[in-house]
Amino acid sequence: MSAVASRVVRLHEYGEPLDVLHEEQIEVAEPPEHRVRVKVIAVGLNPADWELCRGFMPARLPRGIGFDVAGVVDAVGIGVEGVEVGDVVVGFADFLAQPSAGVADVAILQSWVPVPEGLDPVQAAVLPMAVQTAAWTLDAMGVHPGSTVLVHGAGSMVGFAAVQIARREGAQVIATAGPTYAAELAGFGAAVTAYGDGMVARVRALAEGPVEHVLDTPPSHEGTLPALIEIAGNPDRVVTISNHEEARRLGARVNLDIISEPTPFEQLLPPYVTLAAAGQFRIPIAHTYPLDAWRDAVELSTSGRPRGKIVLLP
Ligand SMILES: NC(=O)c1ccc[n+]([C@@H]2O[C@H](COP(=O)([O-])OP(=O)(O)OC[C@H]3O[C@@H](n4cnc5c(N)ncnc54)[C@H](OP(=O)(O)O)[C@@H]3O)[C@@H](O)[C@H]2O)c1
């Protein structure tokens, strides 16, 4: 094993993504203990990448972007078992500890699972963040078979995952979404309506009873939580993944505050990659770009309306 040359997109100071991100050529070191290094096949982008550029989850600089990675293992750190050079895996880049992350030719992963036969690694690369966030949050909310849950903003990829997971767990699901994925969400068994003016009345009409849980998923959008609290009848039943300050001010909850003892990624993801391989679970991809076009990808993602995942292909 030795260090290998790689293009990486990373930042040396915090600020707006397109101001602080730069493509560089560096040497990616051998993987440390309990880590693997992969040749990246595909890296899915997330709104959290842009928050990270602005200073969220601070860590030593320089640091990289790109959490969700599918790739071929090219080196294995001490203490790693069950994976070999040449295996195709999907997981999270070691974005806190390494000087580069998934937007690269080569990346070091902190967690991974095998990509099963029949699942395109590009499709696998968009699963980790959306599935983990949705599953951990629904679990922390106490959504169970027979509960009624409103997934607000289910055209977001965490929301899209949450609808599928909640339905698989036997919940009654109401979803608000724009037109892009409304029909597909309905196909999962959700009652779907538009967000925006008149949403409270439309959701109430669909609910035929109390809405016990509300999950607020779209990118940060101050001003919607009061309507979601009105639907739930109690701020405590509303959990957001993006409007942290407003939620705390109004007595609603933030997922990061209520998730405790979450299922480890290595246990959580395998059922979903298996379902995805069988065509029974999916996170849609809006656009793939070659790595060199990362600036276009940033622009689409930061628009707040990418309408699916954005993937970079080294
Ligand atoms: N706390 C955590 O653990 C955690 C983890 C992951 C993500 N997040 C956060 O969760 C948010 C969603 O992430 P994501 O990756 O799922 O986002 P995403 O896929 O990029 O969401 C974009 C989509 O949301 C919908 N949308 C945009 N504005 C909306 C609004 N005002 N009302 C309803 N829907 C709206 C749009 O779809 P349509 O209009 O086509 O329906 C848009 O295409 C981000 O803020 C992210 O930072 C938090």
C-alpha cells in the first residue's frame, strides 16, 4: 500500500461553497486503522456539503466535501475485517478526520457495506445519507405500524426515503410534495398533496383523524413550522431535520436532539441496498456530472430545488 494521486474538491477556509471550494491534485494516504480507501465510482452530493463549507461540524482544514460514496476498495486499514481489495462498497467518507472526502478520485471511508449483485453502484451512492437520516429520525419519532405520519416536503430525498420506510413499517403516510415525484410517492401508498397555500386544510381532509407525527424534511425554509404544528395539534409531535432554530423557538423538535442509540450504519443499510437491488426501494437521481463539472453540480444543489440527487462521477 502507498499514497495515491487524486483529484479532490476541498476547502481551506469556510464560506460560500463556490467561493471556498477548489479542485486540487493531492496524494491520498493509506487508510488508517478501521478505514478503507476506495477508488470512487460515484459520489452523491447533499445539502449538508454546503453547510459544511459554511462551517457546520467544524474540523481541521483543509477538508473535503462528499459524504455518500460508492467505490472499489483499493486498500484496507489495520483492524478491518470482511472486505477485500476489489470489493465494491457504499458508505460514508471519513469527512471529519481526513483532508479530503468523497468528491475525489480516491476517498477514505469511515463506514461501508457491500454493494450487492444487481445494484448499480451509482444508484447505491445516493442511499446512505437519505436512508440513514430518514430511518433514524422515524425511529426516534416513534413511528410504528398504524401510526399516521405526515412527511412534509417528500420531494426532498430524505423525505422520499422517509415515505418508503414509513410505508414499509406499516404507517399511514400523508406526503406533501411538488409535482416531480407526487405520482411515485402515491405509488408507495402515501396520500399526496401539494405544499404551499391551503396545505393545512388539504392534509386534514386526507388524514381522516389525528396526525400523530409530522416530519419536516425540505431544505431550510423558515415559516412552515407553524402550519405543521397546527396540523399536529402539538409542537412536540413535529420533528424537523432542517429548521433547527425555528423549531427550538416554537417547541418543535430537531431530529439531531432526539436520536439516541441509532442503529449502526453497517446494520441499517444492508436491507435497503438489497431492496434497491430488487427494484423495491430507490432514491432518484436528478443529474449526474463528471467530476470536472463539480461547479455546475454545486449550483444545482444549492438552488434548493434539485428534484432528486446530484451525483459526480470521477
Ligand atoms: N439533521 C440531519 O440529520 C440531516 C441529514 C440529512 C439532511 N438534512 C437536511 O435536510 C434537508 C433536506 O435534505 P435532502 O438531501 O433531502 O434535500 P434535497 O433532496 O436537496 O431537497 C430538495 C427538494 O426539496 C423540495 N423542496 C424545496 N423547498 C421546499 C419547500 N419550501 N417545501 C417543500 N418542499 C420543498 C423540492 O422538491 P419538490 O418541490 O419537487 O417537491 C426540492 O427538489 C436539508 O436541509 C439537509 O441539510 C439533515
